Amino acid sequence: MMMLEEVKAHLLNDIIPFWKNLRDDEFGGYYGYLDYDLKLDKKAEKGCILNSRITWFFSNAYTLLKDKSLLEEADHGYEFLKEHCIDKEYGGIYWSMKYDGTPLDTTKHTYNQAFCIYALSSYYEASGKQEALELARKLYELIETRCMDDNGYLEAFTRDFKPESNEKLSENGVLAEKTMNTLLQQSFSASKFSVRLPPRILCLQSSSVLSHPAIQQFIRRKNSRLIKAFFIFKRSNAIGLNKV
């Protein structure tokens, strides 16, 4: 009980105020760089993953705590994602923005799309805005149609979804054509998105995730009952929630 109170106090008194203080009310979203001495660079690059994660955080914090100021922060993050980070011409979310909300790095990375689905799904749960769920659906469908081949999810694309090299998630001198990180993030984001769907669609969507060739290949290679159980739990738990 003592640990629970300590964690709650840290969330309320430290973590939430920290991120609230990084809100950019002039250009939208949240500032992209704060150094180790807490010196803020207001003209630093704004990562779209960063803003997705912050929107996810405030959405879930509001769902848990019911503090309206947290929903206002989630609204702020959502508007930046919707109006600036999501490409209205080609679809998908950019890699990063300039401080003023104009595109900087227009790479479309599957990993990044998945994090935006996290944010949009959680924001829909917090706000009830159907528009957010529809944006999540469009990103999910885009990934399934533009970001994969017969053996799994591809990594990086140009703005108009032509494949390009994957320097962003490669390391140690190895240029990775596919990474487990992207596979897992996309699989989990699909599961999170599925929880928001009506039961009939949910059954089809969750079954699709579990039977996806990339997931099956991963399960076979790792003999991972835990991963399989995760998707079965998500599917059954979400169906139960939707029946209430």
C-alpha cells in the first residue's frame, strides 16, 4: 500500500506537471528538447512519436484519474497529431516536425504509425470522439495495405510510401529490413485498436492479428505461448467489455 501511494504521488506531483510544462501553446504539440540541466529549446525538432506518446499518456491519465485538465492536455496533443503530424495527402504520420508544426522529416515508418494508433485509440477512449477512432482505423488499414509483404511488416518508406532504407531502427552496422520492434509495436497497436471496435468487427480483427503470417512466424520461431495468450486475452476481454 505504501508503494502504491508513493507511485501515485510521483505521478501526480512530478510526472504530470513535468509534461504539462512542455506544452507549446504557440505552435501546438509539445516541445521536442529539454537538456539535462532542464534548459528548454523551443525551436527543437518535434518528434511525432514523442507527441503520440504524450497524447497516449494524458489520455490514459484522464481515463484513470478523471481530472479534466488531463483531458485538455490530451485534446492539445490530439489536435497537433491530427492537424500537423498526419499527412493529409498521402496518409500516415510523418517522422518529425519543425518547431512550428511544418514537416521536417517526412519518412513514413511503420513503427511510428503504430505509436500513433496507440495515441488515437486511447484518446478515443478518453474523449469519446469518433473522429479519433476513424483516424486510428485509417492508419491500421494503411499499414496492412502499404507497409507489409508476405513475410511481415516492412520498416521505412518515403512520404508517398515507396520503400527506403531503415537507418532509424538499425544499429551495430546492420541495416535491418525487418525488426522485431516494429512487428511487436504494430501487433500490439492492432490489439489496442481492436478493443475499441464493436464485437463483430473485433472478432474478425483480433483473429486477423493472431493469424497474421508475421505473428505466426514469430510465435513459431520463439515458441512463444505468452504472445499468443496475449492476443487471446485481448480478444476475449474486449468482447466482454463491449457486451456490457
